[in-house]
Amino acid sequence: RRGAAVQTSERRLLVVLAVAVGLSIAGIDALASFIVSYSVEIGITEATAGLILAAGSIAGIIARLIAGWAIDRNRSADLTTVAAMLIAGAIGVVIINLGGRAGLVAGGLLAFVGGWGWSGLFTFAVVKDHPEAPAAATAVTQVGKLVGAGAGPALFGVLADSFSFRMAWWSTMGVLLVGAAMMLFVDRQRPGHRSASPAPQP
């Protein structure tokens, strides 16, 4: 019965992670989908806006490569690091929202690096925590990714059209921060944290 309870607890944490990764992907996919439209909205030419998107995409790819290199070096992936990158992405969105044209470039690069660079770290952490069933564990979290990837840009578009780009960016920041908070919550329940807890004294 205790084993069944542990398995139930792990499944619940995976569901929390699925929601967290769904929110996180929703935020960053909205950024990638609308940064060109927003750039044009604030007076940047379409050609320059395309270059901003390309530079952000390259920065995100480099961040993933560096994250993968770091995993190969120390064989560890921490959800705290994932959360920190999401927070950095959220800060980048704030800079986009408030910084005008200069903020768009600086904030966009930060948002792409933080928002896109964590994906491999996240998957590695899920697999590492569930060595007995890595495919089943990642299947749960992948559902969150797919839902977020589809819903994020659509909801951002609705907010931008119905209210304003500013409101849509604030919402993007919010979902990234909520995703980060949920990652931190699950990280506190991971096997490493539980095993690190002091044993009760006899």
C-alpha cells in the first residue's frame, strides 16, 4: 500500500510538472509568434523585426547547446536551474514591455535565452527522477508541452487583439513566473531533497 501511495504521489508531481511546462511553453511560444508583430507595432521595420527574431532564435539555440554541454560535464539537471531560466525569461518580457525599441532587443535576447534554453534540462531532470519508467514520465510532461504550444500563441493573440500588446506581455510574464514557481515546488519534492532530509533520531 505504501508503494502504491508513493507512485500516486509521483504521478501527481508529474501532473504538476505537465502544467508547469505547459505554462512555460505557452509563454515562450507566444513570444516567438508575436515579437515581429509587436516590433512593427512600435515602429520597427519588418526586416529589422525579422532580424530580431532570428537573433533571439540563435541565442535560444546557443543556450540549449550550453545547457546540454553542462549536463554532459556534471550529469545533473536541477529544476531550480530551469526555474531560474524561466524567471530570466520573464524579466526579458518585462524589458520588452517597458523598454521601447532598445528594450525589445535586449529583453528579446534575454527572453529567448531564458525561455528556450531550459527544455533539455527539464527533460533530463524528468528522466533522471524516473529511471524505472522514463517514457511514461516524459509522456505526461509532453502533454503539457503540446497543449501549451498550441494554446499560448492563440491566447496571446486574443489578449493583444481584445486589449493591448502590453496586457498580453504582462500575461506572458505571469505564466512564466507561475511555471517557475511550480517547478520550484516540484523540485522540493524530488528524490534528492527527500534523501537529503535528516533521518529521525532513535
